[in-house]
Amino acid sequence: MNKRILAALAMLVVVAVALSTLMPEAVKPVRAGDMTKPISLPDLQDKLQGLPEGKVVLLNFWATWCPPCRKEIPSMVKIYDKFKEKGFEIVAVSVDKSRDDVVKFVKEQKMNFMVLHDVNSSTAQQYGVFRYPESFIIDRSGKVRQHLNGAVEWMEPEFVDYIEKLLAEPVAK
């Protein structure tokens, strides 16, 4: 082979390696069996919040402009009311751009659980969420037990039974 061609190929390899070291690491989506990633987002009173510890948590990514999200919210309110006294929490992460839209919707829907605002979708992206709604059911030790895409009717017996089962499990130490 010609020395010029070898030199050009060597230069291409050097450039490719250099570029690959400068590229940000790909985000690994959170899936069932993974531990949760830390969250720090403002609630609707602009106070930074994270995921509750030692509780069974339904982490839901949603938006007011998303019809399936809007459809599933009433069942989230119902399941929260059913289990909130037993160590169950819902963290609903809105990816809306407008905080006012979120505040108005939360009030209309009587969402009495934690609502956080992920205005630039950075936390959603950390979790590998790009479609809405998307939910994670997390056990008391912070392990993701289920990852669900799309709207869910949370009062269906399979989900009610599953939440009850997780609430009955001892806290892993």
C-alpha cells in the first residue's frame, strides 16, 4: 500500500479515537431490576425534591399536552388515595415547558401527590424516557420493579395487588 494512504488511514484512526473520548457517555436507560437514579427537581412551590426513601414509589413521567397522560391521571389520584397511608408515594414528573400549565392542570385534576417540573426534560432523558406517559414502580429499597410504557389504569386489580404486595415486603437493609 502507498505510504500516503497508510498515513491518511492512521490519521483517521487517531481522529476517530480522539473524537470518541470527547463524546459524552451514552445515557443508559433505567429498566426493571436497576436501582433508581437520583432526582433533584423543583416541585410546584419551587422547592427541590428527590425520590422518597423507604417507600414504594410510582415514578411517572407525563405532560399536560399528552392525551394518554391526561387519561391516566384520575386513576393515579385514586390509587394514591388508597395507599398513601401505607407507605406509598407518587412522584409525577411533568416535562411541560410552562409551569403555569402544570399548576392549572394539577389543580383541575386534584393531584394531591408530589408533582415535579422537569422543564428541560433532563431527568426524563436520564431515565431513558422519550415518550409519555412512562412509569417506574420502585420498591422500598430504591429498586425499579416494573417499567411501564403508555397509560395505565392504576385501579385495575393487577396493579392494586402488585402495590399491596410491594407494601407488604420488608424494607431491605
